[in-house]
Amino acid sequence: EFEQWVQLINKENPDIVLIAGDVIDNHPRLLYEQNMAQTFKRLKAKYGVYAVLGNHEYISGASKSIDFLKEAGVIVLRDSIVCIDDTFYIIGRDDRTNTARKSIEELTDTLDKSKPLIMLDHQPYHLEEVEKNNIDLQLSGHTHHGQILPISWITNRMYEKSHGYLKKGNSHIYVSSGIGIWGGKFRIGTQSEYIVINLNIKRNP
């Protein structure tokens, strides 16, 4: 099934692939047994495939999860930043499971703010901090949009944005319901998805 998602994503001819966490559930052993690392390696993107950790990577064991992702050709951003083509930043926040993770202020303090700031943060809490720190685009997951009605009604109350697009000030935020599922292998009233975002970034002269 994941192979089909990889094929669909590759058809989009993406410049970059960003994964907002929760790739692994319980233990990466099952992914190894299913040769999932090789499937991940078939993702094609000009500037690479990047991911942050979600709470399930912590549940599964952060170090083992990171080892799997690296073997799969995924660049893990854990409270770290990469500048793409000297044009924009990808900021990867560690999951809030890590109570010692850096604040947005700490992560962005020394960055060139004339370049767009794109941030991955698995759990979409405290979105006012995204606006306050002038993050241009935040991508999150975690919620599954409830996965099953009426749980999606609950997640709508738990999060400022449980699924979809939100603009706060000059900050754009998208919370994806993700391609995967948790628990039962089904969704009711929600959809699996990957998001295609077209960005027009003007280079500074």
C-alpha cells in the first residue's frame, strides 16, 4: 500500500518531501521485515526527503526510529535547520514529547529572516507561537483528523486546527490527516492524504 503512495508522490515530481512525524508505530522491526526502508528510498525529490519525530517515534524508541529513517534515506531534523538552495529554511522541531526541546525563538534567533521559514512540528499546539515568531509556513500532523467520526468532533475541540489550512497573521499553517492510520485499519468520515504545496519564492537580489 505504501508503495502506491510513493508512486503517487513521485508523479507530483516534488522538489522536496517533508514528513511531519509518526512514520513508525510501536517498533521499526515490522518496517524492516516489510522492506519499508527500500520503499522509502524510492521517493524522488530534488532537494531530498526530510522528517521530524512524532510522539510515536518516541513510543517506538527515538534512537531506533532515527536509525530506521536514516537507513531509509530520510534526513531527520531534530531541533535542527537546513537552508535549501540558499533560498529558504526548513526548521524541524523535535516533538513536544521531548520537554527539553528548543523553543521557536531559540531555533530561529540567528536565521536570516529575509528568507522564508518553513517549519515541521508534529503536534499542532500553541499556534499563536507560530504567528508570533513569523513562521511563514508550518506543517503538522498527529491528529489523523480523528480518523473516525465522531472522534473528529473531539479533535476539532482539542486543537485550534484539527485538519486543513489556517492563516494566523502572516503565518500559513496546514495540519494533515496523514496517509496512515492508527489502531484499526480503516477511516470513517475522514480521508488519508498527502499535501502538495506550490511555493513561489523570490530570491533576494
